[in-house]
Amino acid sequence: MAESPFQTIAWKEEGIIILDQRKLPTRVVYLTCQDPDCVIEAIKTMAIRGAPAIGVAAAMGLALGAQQSKAETREDFLAAFDDLCARFAASRPTAVNLFWAIERMKTIARETSYPAVKSALRETALKILENDIETNRAMGNHGKAVVPRKAAILTHCNAGALATGGFGTALGVIYAAFEEGKEIQVYADETRPVLQGARLTTWELHQHRVPVTLITDNMAGMLMKAKKIDLVIVGADRIAANGDTANKIGTYGVAVLAHHHDIPFYVAAPLSTFDPSLATGEAIPIEYRDEREVVYWGKRRIAPTGVRAFNPAFDVTPHTLISGIITEKGILRPPYRESITRAFA
């Protein structure tokens, strides 16, 4: 497939360049972050979002902070760097790639002499970006095997190039199948309340000339009953040791519908999204966001004043509803504890 017509995140001489996803699809605006606080704010406000992309952004933000350090000793540098790591860790709680990237950068910081650590951290951040794109392409090559020659695919939220360093996880599988010549029709859930499906997935697929139809979140069951969906592919923000998967709110409902209608339900995620320290999905921390995302449409309030809103950003799909987990090492199948353990061996 031709190179993406946009870039989600990049390291440039002038700073870290981030495609501001809050402005899509009406405007393509790039943020130039010249300090780590700007990157932290971009993660918090979802200017950049998607578990792999958040990991890349955190690594770059930490590297940028290291470059700007005025510490005179290694001890002072590490103390300030640990503090910066804690601030990045507090930006969003569910996406484990964020914490994976932070730990990797911490390891480099502790194992490298000062001041050589500054360039080492920058090189590591750039390598994380490069590896993420390579990993996504590997997932696409493995995952395209589950896509029929002619397929109508439902996806929820955005798990494409916008959610990663490039290419995508769930959408990466679709791109790989499309590139192979398979006849693809994507149905994208709008994904309330922030509308990542309506604003981002449809925009991204349209940019890549992949046929896409937008549906509201409550239409999926009707389409499945009418046999208009052949399979579901979604991304993930954290996967427990037993295969339970946290993804954007509404994913669990889609999985239940797919199971009822005997439709394969696949998750596509790199191994960096797995959290083997958590036995089950019950232990996955769920982010709760500002209720204004629910009760407002842009600047206009759509619910009566005084009415409260419940706004979890993620839900957890039990492993029993997942047909397979597509990774860079292949497609993991049940029983997931065993297949996940083998993938990390």
C-alpha cells in the first residue's frame, strides 16, 4: 500500500509534530510541541490517542525533556527524569503502551552514562516509532488471512495509523487485506461520545481509498442480524494474561452481538499492549472522563442542565468472546493463557 497521506507523530528539528486529532475531520492541524508539558497535554486532551501512539508520544516527550535538561550531575538528571516519567504516567491510566514506553525509557536512562543518555533516549524514542510501524505491518500480514476474499468488516473506535506510529492495528489488517486485492467494505461505528469512528476512522479509510460506511453505535445488531457483517476487528488498549481485552467503550456490546450472531470477533494488538501482570480484565484500570463529553455536542448542551452523565472511556471484553488476537508474532487462539505465554517466550 502507498505511504500514508498523513503522519500521526514525528520528531523534527523544531519539536515533536503531532497531528491534532481533535480537529479532524474538518481541519488537518499539526501541533508543534517544543517541551514535554505540551506532549503531556496532547495525550490528556486526546490530541493524540490510541494505545500505541500514546506510547510513542510518551517516549518522544521523555526524550525531549532529557534533551532540555540542565542537570549538572547524573543523579540530578535521573531525579528529574523520574519525576517527568511520573507526570507522563498520570496522563492516561488505561493504555498499557504508555507505561511500557516509560519503563523502556527509564531502563535506558539508568543504564547509560551522563550526558550520553540524552542522545540514547532520543534514539530509543525514534526506534520505538520505527518498531511500532514494523509491528503493525507484521500484524497486517498475519491478520489478512482471517479476512474472506469478499468481506464486510465492522470496526469500533479508531485503530489505524492515527492510533499508532503508522499503518495501524485493526485497520492495518484491513489495509493488508485490501492491498492483497480483497474486496473490502468497512462499517465504522461512530463510537460515542467522542466519535472516533465518525471523525477519525472514516476520514482515515477515505484517505486510503478503502470503502467505508458510517453507522451509529446502535445499528450494529441490525446489520449482523441481516447478515451484512462477516467479521469484526477492533484494537485494544490493554490485554490481561487470560486474554480479557480493554478497548473503547462499546466494544463489549459489539462482542456480545457478534457472539450471538456467530460472527468472528478479532482483536489486533502488539505484544506491548499485553499486561501479563494482570490475571484478568477485572484488574484493568478504567479511565473515566469529563461528563461534558456526553452532555455536550461541541459547545451546545444536549441534555437538560443538572442532568449528570456516566462516561467511562473503556470497557473490557471477556476472552470467551474473542475468536483470536492478532499480534506481530501471529494469531493467538484460545486457551489464551497458554498462547499468550508462548508469545512472550
